[in-house]
Amino acid sequence: MESTRNRLIELLEKNHQRYISGQSLSEILNISRSAIWKHMKELEKDGYEIEGVSKKGYRIVKSPDKVSENTIQWGLKTSWLGKTIIHKPTTPTTQEVAHQAAREGAPHGTVVIADEQTAGKGRMARPWQSTKNKGIWMSILLNPDILPVMAPQLTLLSATVLAESLSQLTSAEPKIKWPNDIFIQHRKTAGILTEMQAEQDQIQYVVIGIGLNVNQTEDDFQEALQSTATSLKIETGKNWSIKYIIQHILKNFECAYDSFLEEGFPAVKEKWESYGYRIGEQIRIRTRHKEWEATFLGIAEDGALLSRTENDGVRKIYSAEIEWFTKGETNNAGKTRFAEDES
């Protein structure tokens, strides 16, 4: 049913503002004229304005801006990503839905989208506030033919996709805070959570969760988050089409993912560092047994954080507490925790 609906949407889109006869649709899709009519009624329930004229056929007069399986499919310029979409008005987390879909055999490129998450989470099970109809709460199901040790690189790739998409769409200047947060003006606007089901040498599937604050005002955030979180609306002063941003992200993600599989991580590393948050600045690094100051250099070929000290030279950091320094501050500036396998 869904594959037929998707093909119908593609046909209507190609003939946008022009009539296509019910008989033609029936022959192309190999379904009855009655089934075509039922599909049209389902699209109308989603908010599409459809005009049907005897002896001419059907045409779409207006498509809605709301988020649903149908509206995301309409105008989605991808080859494989998002051909199966699962939309939930509300769910604890889109990650849970994606994991369940994977266990039930959902195809590579399935996308789960929710209007609201009631138990949204980030890395290390930190809560993520997912206001209804104000942001993008989305998970992408992938079956990558890569070794499990390379999976964290997908987090970094996803971060570059988000940063690049926001740069293309808005006047904001996003930065990537290693490894999985998107900052605008030193405040968090997006986060990424990568989860994997794998054997020792083979990935069964990967789920990449994306949370992006879009149309929240400061009052939409809990008081404790108002000084550290932001949204596209706060930063640009305008409302944004969530549907269109989702489509743009998916188009960019497909292109970046295909290039990554073909060319490897070097291009991702280069792009990541072009958006890297406060590269070249002093940081304090704290592990269980040691604490020291260093310069943040960027990321290594495997995605690890690179730092340099006068005594130890360049080091890779996989797990530590990191603090950035700003003028007049000596500690507790932008504290975050980085760990190799916690994405």
C-alpha cells in the first residue's frame, strides 16, 4: 500500500498543476479507478487540495506544510533515503520506533519522524526536550557495509550534514561541538545520537537520531535550558517550514553518505573541521586519573579529538571531560564529556 501511495505521489508531483487522468493512473499503478479515488481521499485527509474534473482527471491544487508520510514524500529529492517513512504524532523516542522497525525488517533508508517525543534523549541518556510541532525529531535507519569500529564516523558525518544544511537554508553560522552537537552563537540547537546493533565484525543496522530545535521561542525551553539552548527561530527571527528542512537534510544526508562509502572519511574530516567549534583554543582535559591543559587541534583520521601540549605533543582523546576557556574564565566554561563509543 505504501509503495503504491509513494508512486502515486511521484506521479502527481511530476504532473504538478496539470491534470492526469484516473485511467492513466490506474494503468500505471495497476490498481482500480476506485482504489485511485480512495488514495486521493487519504491525501485530502493530510491536507492536500485535490481537484478532480470529469474527462480530465486529477491534479494537486495545494499541498500542506504539515509533517506526515505523504507530505515528506511530496517533493523529496532522494534516490533511496526516505522512501519508507514512519510518522508518529507522539512517541517516547523515534529511536525506539526505528529499532523496532529494524527488527521487523524495515529497509535501509527508512526514516522515522515524530511531531513530539515524550522521552527524548541524547548521548549518555541525557534528556532532550522535544516540543510538539516545534522541531525535527527524526531517526534514520541504515545498513552500512562498514566495520563496526567505523560507526562513530557516521555521527561526525551527520553533524556535517546538519551544519551544512543550516548554513544553506539560514543566515545562522552553525558550529559543530565534537562529536555530536550543533551550536549557534555558543548555544545548542541540535544533537545527534547514533546507536548500533552489530556483531564483532559486522553491522546489522545503525540508527542515527537527530533532534533539531526549529520554531521554539525562549519560553518553550525549560528555565534551566534557556541560557544554553537555542532554535532557528530565536537566531533568525522567523518561522521555518519543518517539512522543507527535513527534506533538505535528507537530500544532503543521502549525498554525503554515498560519498562517505565511496571515498572514505577524509572528506568528512575536512568538512567537519571547517565547522569545528573553537578549534585552536585552549581546553582543560580531565580523565579519571589525570588533568591537564592543551590546545584543541581538530579531529583525527578516525574521528578522535586531537590535542597538543608542550610536553606531550599531539594526542588523541577518546574519553575525557573537556572544558573550553574564554577570556576572564579559568574553568567550567562549556563543560562537556566526550567518549568513543557513547554516540
